[in-house]
Amino acid sequence: MTYEFLTNGTKPEKSNFLKLLVLLCLFVFCFACNTKEDKKSTVYPFITSSEPVRIVSVNDGGSIQSLWSNSRQFPNSVTVIELSPDKPPFTKTVEDAAPNTFAGAPYGATISNGRYAFIPNHPFGAANSASDESSIITVVDLDTDKLSTIKTFKMPHHAWQVMSHPDDKRVIAISDHQFHLFQMNGKQPELISQSEPSELYFTSFAISPNGTTIIATAAERLDYSTPVTLHLFELSGNSIQHVTEIGMQQNIGKIDQAFAPRFSPDGKRILALNGLGIAAKPPLDDIINIDMTTSPPKVTEVIKNVAQGLESLAFHPSGRFAVVTCIDGPYIGHLAVIDLTTSPMRILNYIPIEFVTQGIEFSPDGKMLFVQSTTASHISVYEVDGFHLNKSPYVLRTGEGPASLTVIKRNKN
């Protein structure tokens, strides 16, 4: 096809149409890019998450009085916080929702897409008598307005800790000498199995990402002077059996107060804290590494003299680093950021934080870190940028004395 030129030297209308079409496409492209950038750069005056997240803070009101002798007694409570991509946090705190005075590792447990929480309570020190009923686990429906109690289980002495099984259907708990396995039957919780009583006293534990291996800390007596050892257990079906005591590589040194262990996301290593989570004592506490790829597993690395009172830890979902809460005090605590990409592992930095640090969890997508502060009665929030933790100017308010933390991605039913 040939085109004739007009008398003014311009091309016919078809050529003008093509030019207009190109300009229109460029305009649409630029508009789309700007819109995308605007959405990306939106800064809200509140805390958001990239996906729906439920945070459960179990708050031990009595802990405030134990830390500050001139403080009044606060009620126990449970706080449920819902985060979303574009709405302010929805926070609900219910006082006396469940007894929860406890001193175990500050890790919580929920199942069934974050609907049901299992909350332990135990007396401090030795039980007062054989009829002491203060060691219990309360199951709470977090979807109800008043966080209704579904059932309360009377436990053997010292229901120290609970942890969700990766299948989101079962919960594991420990008391002084046993493991206990719970499961929901419809909307009712059931105790489905218990391990044989051990001669040792259990104090804390963790379960592997594949749900078949348990690491537990245990001692011959329940006092601060008795050495604590690390033990490996196997979960097969609903049966928990002891496998072996965890050994140590030569030249590791003295490791006798292990506490609050956790598995890495790939299950190949465990970090634990050497110091029973107690501050205001010499010496400074250590971080220990257990290599789960050896047979049998053993302690292969240690970072000495990290801080006073290492309380809890969280692995980033990438497995590249972990963050440890350090009680320190008396007025301020710290977070220790641990680089796990090097051998041996190393401390990258310390970040000051309000006193006393308790539960710590990353968001499921790894973009945020949440840390409880007991005396401040709030959760500090950090944005994760590589190995950097950037603190939000906003906090998430809890009940008085937050003491254990759970963070769950809420899937649509």
C-alpha cells in the first residue's frame, strides 16, 4: 500500500493514529508504574503486616510485682492482636482469661489455624502438697469475644512449657517428669498420650520442623545448682521415647545450664541458651550450637559470655541468623543478633530494648520481628532488612507482664 502526502507535507490520518496509539501506551505504562510505586511506598501511621497475622501474648501480671517490690499486683490476662496489610491492629485483652503464672521458656502454642491456645500454669518452687492443683493447662478459644475457656487439664507438678506440633493438630507439653500430647477432637481438646515418667526433671524443650524429634533440657534435681543435660527424644505416632543424651565436642567447656532450645528451620541445628534464663548472676551466659546432622547429635560450637540472663531466641525463617533476648538490666535489656552463615557462628550486634525481654518471634514471612518487654507491657516491632533490624516507632500494647508469645499466619478458612 502506498501513501499520498497532503499539501502541508504531513502524513495521512493513519500515521497520526499510530502516533496517538504509541503516546497512549506510554501514558498507561507510566501511570501503572507510578501507581505501583505509590502503593509500594505507602506508609501507614500504624503497624501492618504483608499478610494476616495473629499474635497471642500470655501476660503474667504477678511478674511485675516480683520485679518491682513496690508495684501492685496486676491480673493475669491474654492479649490477641490481629495484623493486616492495610488496617490498624485490632487488639483484645481479656483479664483472668486463664491462670498463667509460669517461669518456663516463653514460647506459646496454638493449633487449628491459631484458634485454640494452650496456656500452662505452674507454682514456683516445689509443690505445696500432693493435692496442689495449681499446675494446669487451660485451653482457650481465641475466636470468642471473651476468650472462652474450653477445658482445663490438671497436670503433674510444674507444667513448664507447651509447644505446637508442626501438623497444627497437636500440642506437646512438659511437666516435671513427663511429656503430654494433646489434640482437638472437633472443638474439644483431649489428652491423647503421655510418656513414661522419667527420673529426670524436664525444664524446657523444642520439636523439630518435621515433627519427629524432640530436644529437652533436664536435671536430676529441680534447683539452680544441679547440672542440666540435653536429651534427644523421638516422636513416633503419638508415642515419645528417649533416644540418647546429647554429647559435646572436645574443648567446648562447661555447659551445664541449658535452657529454651530451638530448632533451625531446616532442622539441621539447634541453638540453646546456657544460663537457665536467670539474670543478675556471674558469669555471663553462653549460646550453644547442637549439630543435628551428626549421629548422635552433639554440641559443636559455643559463643561465650554473651549477656546476663539469656531468656529466649528465634530463628529467622531463612535460617541465616537468629536473635536472642538478653535480660541484662536493671533498667534495659538487649537483643543479640547471631550470624549463622559463618563457621563458627558469631555475634553481629547488640540492640538495646526495654526491660525485661521475654517472648520473641519472627513473622511467618520473615519480614518482621516481635519482642515482648515485661515491664513495659508491650511488644516491640522490628522490620527485617537483611541482617538489619529497624525498630518501628509504634508498639503493640498487651496486658501487664507479657510472658509468652505466639505469632501465626491466619489462613482463610
